[in-house]
Amino acid sequence: MKILVGRCRIRELRKARGWTQKDLSDRSSIGRTTLTQYETGKRKKMPLVIAVPIADALDVSPRDLFEWITEE
């Protein structure tokens, strides 16, 4: 079985809370430009130093920031 990383879910999680990118940026200390790049798919790989503060601000696990696709 192969597990692949799917799309980034930051926008979905942020909007579910009714937050703007500025709100998430303020809560996570991650720049709005960086958040935009992940939300739009311009950046793919997310280091833990970015994932953890975003996940903490959203009150989710870092693994919840992405879809996970299972292939057999």
C-alpha cells in the first residue's frame, strides 16, 4: 500500500472557522504570503516549523493540514 499526500486543506480549515488569512497569520505567526502559497498549491512541501504553528492555531494535528490518498 502506498500513501500519498493530497491537496492542502488550510483554506478549508481556515474558512470553516470564519477566519481570514490575516486571522490565521496573526494566530500562527506565519506570513500571509506563505499561507497563500500553500493554499493555492504554489508551495507543496511544508516543513514542521511551519506546519506545527498553523495546526496549533487551527487546533488540529499537522497531518490534518493535507488530504491523504491511499493507493494499492
